[in-house]
Amino acid sequence: MKDPRHNIESAALPIMAALGLFAVCAGCLSSPPKAGMGGGSTLQVADGQRDALWERAVVVLNRNHFQVARESKLEGIIETEYRGGANILEPWHPDSVGFLNRMESTLQSIRRRVTINMQSSGAGTMLVNVRVDKEIEDLPGLAANYEGGATFPEYQPLNRDLDQVVGQSGPSRWLPVGRDPLLERKLTNEIQGAYLP
């Protein structure tokens, strides 16, 4: 007769191996990414379609859950507010493109801002440049305290400091880490797809 502990131990080995692999991958993905290079994604269209393309670009930003912060047709620029990166448990938010970006946003606070620039290039054409800037959060101290820190342990004298549960110890700093070329390409393709009949 087989020992039932043997079955439990053999079933736990693959689970432990998977958890170990996940921990190694999580450590690699949580390091700050290198700054990206390149000038964004560019699209060339007819200058006569400027107003229609402008409206379609705003619709594409709204579909991707970016809130427009500033529009200036005189300058030819659309800027969005910063948006926190969607993690693996938020598949309905399309701003984190690809598994690695979603995993990065799950393990680290990431935010993105989109800038769309529309400029006439002469000869009746217009260049539409989509740029996505990505930033990573750098906390100056503890992100949050737990409620147990404000309780009264038995081995210490009574301390009535009730300000221990204060949350973050200082304001967040955001460090630029370059561009997000996958999201730039996605937004450019959606704008181009909306522009083409």
C-alpha cells in the first residue's frame, strides 16, 4: 500500500517549480526598463482631411481610455493626462500592450501620456506623429503602513502615537523611462484605420 504523503509531495513539486520560476521572472521584470529610442510613430495623410482626422484621433484616445488634457489646433497638438498602466487583472484597459507590459504594470507602478502632433509637411500632405511617454514610480519611503503598527503590543510600554497609519511617507516621484513603441504603433494603426475609408 502506497503512502498518501508520497502523492502529496509529488503533486507539490510542479507547483513549487512554477512558483520559483514566477519569482525569478518577477525579479527580472521589476527592474526599471531602459529608455527607448526613436521618434514615435508617424503617419502621412492628405492635408485636406485635417479636421476629420483630428476628431478621429480624439475618438481613438477615448477608446483607449486616455483623457484629453489639452487640444490646440493652432499648434497641431493633442496631449492626454497621465494614465496608470493596466495590469494583468484589468484586461478591459487597452493601454498596456503585450504580456510583458501588463506584467510590468502588475509588479511596478507605470504611467503613460500620449502626445499627437499634426503638422503640415508641404505639397498638400500632413504628418501625424504619435508619441507615448512612459514613467515609472519611485517611492521615497514606505508605500503604506499596516493597521497593526498602531496597536499596542504587550511587550512595550503604552505608546499613544496614533499617527502611524498615515499611508505613504512622502509624495511619489516619477522617473521617465522612454517611450512605449508598442502602444505608439497600436494608436497609429487605429488612427490610420479610422482615416482610411
